[in-house]
Amino acid sequence: MNTNTLGRREFIKYGLSSSLVLLSGCSTSQKKLALRGVTNSFPSEFVNSLSTGWEFFPIKDIEFKKSPYNSALNEKTDLLVLNDGWISGLPINSLQEIKADNIRNNFSKQTSAFLDGLGKDYKKKLFPLAVSPWVILFRNEDSLALNNKNSWEVVFSSSLTKQIVFPKSPYLLISIAQKIDLVNDFSKIKSQAQSFDDMNALNWVVSGRANAAVLPLSSCVDSLVKDPRLSVLLPQEGSPLNWTVLASPSLSPESFPTDWFNSLWSSTYLRRVISKGFLPPTNFLDLRRKNINVPKRYQSIFLPEESVWNKCWSLPILSFQEKKDLALNWNNS
């Protein structure tokens, strides 16, 4: 008997063992980077432009969770995508700095102002991906008796009394009120409200239960284009801005995928992303020079005039005391 020759069974066992070792090695080396976020809160093209080394994991039932993004940090997360309203709840010490200086150096004035309002700690650790203005969405606008149709003051039209849905945020509503010289008396806004419900604002209007709603342009574009009963206004005083940002719990500062960002705002996706109500955080003048083709009816909304865009504003992060004072001011008016 030749002891140097492997038997059939031993050969098979050896082959299986070797295969498992190889597969284990491949699995480890091919482990993908994780992006987490709420579906529809950012341009879907961002996920579509993902390289094969990344995988998207949606965060679900956000409205039922107190700190949905914090819970995502307990799982493997390389990048987190979220709206600016959730920023103040993020544990800043759990985030890495995002450098990408070649992109940051081309940020627009609006983007720089937004980052300055976050404070120095968040400024280096958050990366603006896209921005969308808050607008007023109308249903059957021609049948409504509207006053001051190009201004935020239109919300006080008699045809919108108890017929407009506002966002829940007193901070955002107070910032709008101050633009039209309503300094400390916010009862006028409250008396017009059908509801304070930004989560379902679009449904209120589409279903006919409300005549208008204040919401980000990006959250109503699909219905706006498909439903001829709907129209939208970006007021002449400008508008609050709704930012989509990236945070990095575990990705090293040098590993931020700048090619991914560039791909999102390249000619391949640019028109599609803008037609969904988003604008890039980079220089606005560069955007206008590209002669982007968007529906003519909404051109001044999707690509606002510079005079209007420059009046738009971002909401700085408030301290605990500032939040307390603001809530007291709102509740007592």
C-alpha cells in the first residue's frame, strides 16, 4: 500500500477544508462599506452612484423612534445620510472629521453660512450633500382667493384659514415670521393652521383635506409634476433651506469617497437630481452656466433667481437655553 497517496475520502475532505478557508478569506476581504439613511430623504441617485464596495441599509420607521440615527451608530456604519433637523441629536464625539478639502473649497456662500451656523465641532464632521428650499404647495391655486401671492404673507389669505398645513418646528416657523415682520406674536400663524404635520403634509394637500402646505421642495416634486392641480411658490423673501448631510462614524478622514460626490453632481445625474428639487452645495453661479434643462413651468423654482436664492437662510443649531426660550415664546403667543 502506498502511504504517500491520498485516499478518495481524504482528498475530498482536504478539498472542502481548503475551499472553506478560501471562501472565508474572500468574505473578509470583500466586506462592504455601509451607508445608512432614510429612503426618500436624499437623492436616490446617491445610492445609484454607489461603487460596488458600498451597500445601502435603509433606516425604517423613523417617525416612531426618538433617536433613529443614534441607534444606527450602534451598528456598523461608515457613512450616515440625514436631514439637518436631526443634527443636534447626533453624538458629536462619535463622528470622524470629513476633510475632502478639494470639494469644501468650492462650497457656495449658502453652504458656508450653514456650516458656520453649526459651530466649529459639527462644521468639520458634517458634509453637506444637497439642499432643497422650503416652499408653499397649493392645490387648485386658481380657485383660491390669494393675497400677496409672491410673499410668505400669502399664508394669511382668508381662503387658507384653517386650510394650510405647517411643519411642526416652531423654530422654522418663527424664522419665516421674522422675515415678514411678525416678531413676537405668532398667533396669526397658529390661527391659519389646519395642522402642524410635516410628515404627512403632502397627503393633506393631495387628498384635498387642506388647500396648502409648507414643505421642502424635494418632498413634493414627484406629485407636483404628475398632478396638474398642484402648484408651488418659492417666496420673494427667500426661504429656509433643508439640508441633506453626511456624517462618518467610522470612516477615516482620508477615506471619504470624493469620487462618489463628484459622480452625483456630474452631467450623468445633475439634471435628474435638480429636477427632484435638490441643488448641490457647490458654487451656484457654476450651476447656472451649465444651462440645465428643467421643466419650464418650474424653472424659477428648481433653479431660483440669484436675487431670491441669496435671501434664503439656514437655521443655526440652538443651545439648550435658546431652545427653551424659543419654545416659551411660541407657546405664549
